[in-house]
Amino acid sequence: MSRDNYIFTSESVSEGHPDKVCDRISDAVLDAFLGADPYSRVACETFATTDRVVIGGEVRGPGDIIRSVEQIARDCVKDIGYEQEGFHWANMKVDSYLHAQSADIAQGVDASGNKDEGAGDQGIMFGYATDETPELMPAPILYSHAILKKLAEVRKNGTEPKLGPDAKSQLTVKYEGGKPVGVTSIVLSTQHLDPSLTSEDVKALVSPYIYDILPDGWVLPDSEWHVNPTGKFVIGGPDGDAGLTGRKIIVDTYGGAAPHGGGAFSGKDPTKVDRSAAYAARYLAKNVVASGMAKRCTLQLSYAIGVAKPLSIYVDTHGTCDGVTDAEIEQAVGKVMDLTPRGIREHLQMNRPIYQRTAAYGHFGRTPEEDGGFSWEKTDLAEALKKAV
């Protein structure tokens, strides 16, 4: 039996966090390839440190994209807002070591003869949904993202010019009766461009935005605040700490509220099930909850490299099912959606340049967009799932 009264913590990091800078560049490279050829294959990794960005990995697609990688990286860093000594979009050195995809991997993934397109790797992927927020996401990670996204917005539009790009947030949320009701602690560390600012100055600057983001009444009289608890935070981004693609997988997903299969998302084209099947698992779990069949849903998929069909489908609704069993939902999932790599890509229309926008503030809990971005957040499969059980 799950607990009804407890506290739970999740963290987020901003688009200027060193690891997120790398995720952004990797996904921008992916989008460039998919924009030129929707069937490009990309596995792009980025490393960033003081005055330097290094890009490597395997690709298959138009060769002129490789020649534009340096400019792609500079454009990303410029948009994030780094123009500081030690990391500046115009002055940093960019090295690219992208090369052709391994023929051994390609032969397992490509469709040929009677063989359908296979998974780009083995692995397990999890999706999760909960009815505790309208977005069907866990509240701690959802609002941790929202705070940083708002601070980035006011930084970029000039409302708060003293803020820098690098930031982290963390919320500890109090649950009563299984529902979030408030925050017991708020942690925020944000880079600031004015070195004279104290922790109290920064708190005064950011707290109105935090109050605006959190639901009414969530900041309690005894809520603890820790804003820039180490003091001055002027040196930020890759100049302060090296960054690497794929190091924020819990930030990217459910903030620790659900299992994670271990595979990162950014820089990977949708033949890689680390990404596409994790998106499909979220899509299916969200539709299970949206259908009213359960209040919570964890869904696991597993694959073998070169094999099209998933090896297993597992559903756990944590005892919240209403008139249906987990086993029946498992059977329904396989009926309503083709979960081969090709089936996922086609159903969610994933061969598009829609990934750069996922690199910060979460891959899930976002609003579906007209051009196909965040298609895995739709709830258009809810009725079909109910009919299939």
C-alpha cells in the first residue's frame, strides 16, 4: 500500500547549466540533420569547459551539416546568453569529431528485405503519469522546471538583467492524502552578473516569480528558503564546471518519482529507443491516466538491438486501477499502438526537427505544439485504450 502523507524532493537545472548547454547543442545538431533529411541517423555528444566545446559521435546524413556544426554550437550558446570571460559564444573554441555511423550498427537497425527496422540498441525505458497535476506530472519536478523557465524568460526579455544563465532549483513538496499541498523547502541557486549582490538580494529578486509559479497557498509560513546558500555565484556555466550531454536524465524525466531505464535522450535520433520508446512510454502512461482507468501509471518497455518488436510491456498502476487490471492495460497498450521503432516514429511523427526545444525544462509535462513538438504529450489515445480493455 502506498503512503498518503509524506514529503518528496525533485530538482531542475536551467538551460545555462553546463550539462544543459551540451544537451542543447547535441539536439540542435540533431535538428539540423533531421531538417535536411528526416531519415538521418544521429548520435551526437557534446563536452563543454572553459572557452571550449567539443562535439563527437556518429551520423549519417547530408555532409554539409557536419560543416555547419561550429556555427550551430555558437548559435546555441549565444541564445542561452553566455557572453562572459571564460565562456563566450563568439570566442570559444569549437572542435567537431562527428564521423560516419558504424556499418555494424546500421545493418541491425535498417529495414531490408522482409526485416523491419530494428531498435537502435537494447535497453529498458519507463514512462510515468500521475493525476496530481493537470499536466499529469509529479508536482516537485513540474514546478522546479517552471521556476527556472520563468527566470530564464525574465532574464532574456530584460526584466531582470542581473540574472545569469546558470541556475538550479529544488522543491521539497508536502503530500497529504496522496496529493501535493505545499512546499516545505525551496532551494534556488542562480548565477548573477552583479558581484555585489548578496544571497538576500537575490532572494528578493527571485521570490516574486517563485510565488507566481507555485499554486496559491503552497508557500507555507514555515517553508525554508535557501537562495544562493553558498553566497556569490558570478562564475557560471562551463567556465565554472564542465558539462556533458546526457548527465541530467532524472531532471529530464520525472525528478526521481518514477524508475528510469538509464538511457539519455539528447543528441539521439528517434531510431534510438532510448529516446523514442521512453517518449512512447510516457505517451501511453499519460493516456492511461487521462482515460480515468488509473490515477497513477508506470509503464516499462524493453528492446533488443536490431529487433523490431518490444520484448516486454509492463504496467503498474500502483493500486489505483478503477474497474480494470494492470494485465488488461498491458494487453490494451499493445493493441492500440505499434511499438516497433518505426511504429513509434510514425505514430508520434518524430522524424522532424523538434528536439532542441526539449533540451531544458523537461521532456515531459509540456504542451503539444502545432509543428509536432511534444506530440507524446497528447491524450488522443485515451478512448482507444478504454475500448481495448
